[in-house]
Amino acid sequence: MLVKISTWNVKHSQKLIEDDRSADLLERIGCVKDTIALINAGILMLFEGLKEEAKIIDFCDKVLDNTWCLCF
């Protein structure tokens, strides 16, 4: 069985979980979701991401719609 593993540096990911979401930010979130779907990896490692567990969980909820499992 093959497993596709990919990495991605999500620059300024902190901005993606802010409560005040502009149209530009919502568009960027859509682009992030679309790109992750295109990557279609079994395991996706995000770099330069958030440094606090609560913020990572918030990112998974707000940006990834909890479609990915969080691993540390």
C-alpha cells in the first residue's frame, strides 16, 4: 500500500483563524482548502504553522472543516 506524504508551509496561518474575516481572507481560506484537496495526501504536514495546540485545533476547525486528524 502506498501512502502519499506531503509538506506545505502555510505562511501567516495565524491570520486564517482570526474572527474578523474579510472577503480577501475568506478567499485565501478557500484557496488553502482547494490546494489541500488538490494535494490529496494521506498525510499532510504543515510547517510554519501555529505554535499553540488550541490555535492548531482552531485552524483545523475554521480552515480545514475538521476533515483532517490532528497529530503532534
